[in-house]
Amino acid sequence: MKPDSQLPLDVSGLSPADRTRLEYDALTRQLERMRAMQYAYNRKFFALLLVSTLVAGGLIVWDRWMGLLLVCFGLVTTGVTASFFLHFCDFARVHARAVEARINVLLGRPVLIASELEADYFYPHASPKFSGFSFERPSSFFSVYTLHFTAVWGGMVLWSSWRLKYEMDGGVWGLGFVIWCLWSGLHGLYLKWWFMESGSETRMGRRLAEAYGLGHASVPPVSSRDA
């Protein structure tokens, strides 16, 4: 039987306590699902950083023009992919925060505060940021970690570009440089729009607050742009 053809759950005969228990169980399963999603994409994120850095280092040591060219363009794609994984983690975090807030309403007190601790320890929900760098918390470990890998990858790209200049015809190198700038610039502009201007997390937070019957205090804080 297809999900849309199933009969709706009849809760008319349930007591208020049973309805609360049913909602609590459903919310708990949803919270477990969001935390599992967050954990999975965190693993993908850190594995990608490690593997891509080691591969890029190996290609630089190999010192062939094909490998150096792959470093220049591949690390841009790696950065975009890492941001893609982070946006899944942000989705899971914002959703988990709303679920935790609703469970706390059912329990009558703030029992679940993991999302609040995450916002304080890593970076606030829906705060203005560029990928993993939070403009609201530039000194946070996550922001410094993002700058660290940006510097490492940037150094690898500069070294590879410098080596390519001596292994390629000047015109070919210049054309490749222009293509790389366009390739990097377009991706950078999109990431800037998504993380800093799209307001996607804020909209999702408000929608979740509305769906779960929560107050504005449960909505992820907005940036000054959205205030």
C-alpha cells in the first residue's frame, strides 16, 4: 500500500496522556534520525578533508603537469563538496533544535539542550558564515580550522600554479589561469550567496517552529540582514 493511500491514524479514542506519549515517541525517532544524519555527514566532511589533502600532496610530490593541474582545479571542487556536506549538517542541527524544543515543551522543562550547546560551542544557528567560517565567531575553533585548511589548500594551489608556469607554454598557462579564476569565482559567489544571503536556515527554522507550535525563541537566530 502506498503511503498516500493509507488511512490516517485514528487518535480520537486516545487519552491526552497517550497522545502525548505517541507524539513523544515520534519526535524521539525524528531526533535520532537527525543526529544520525549529522554524524554521517560530519564523518564525510572530515574524511574528505584528510583524503583530498593527502592526494593533493602526493600529486605535488609526483610533480607532473597533469597532477598539478588536478590539484589546482580539484581542490576547488573539494572545497565546494565540503561546504555541501556542511549544509547537510546545518540542516540536521536546525531540525534537531526544533525537535528538542518540542520535546522540552512536552516534558515541561529544558531537558534536551544539546542544540543550544552546539550553537554556543561551534557557531550559532543561521549565523552569517562562509562555509565553516563564522563571522559572528571568527575565533572559534571551527572558524580557525576552516582558515587552516583554506591556507593549506591555497598554498598547494599556488605552488602547483608556479610549477605549471615552467612546464606549460605561456599562452596555455594564461588561458588555464583565466579558466581557473572563473571556475573558482563562480563557485565562491554561489557559496557566499547560499551561506550569507539566501536565508535558507532562517526560513527552515521558522517553518519548523510553526509546524511544532513553538515560539520565536525556538527559531534559529537571524543575522542582522534578516532581522
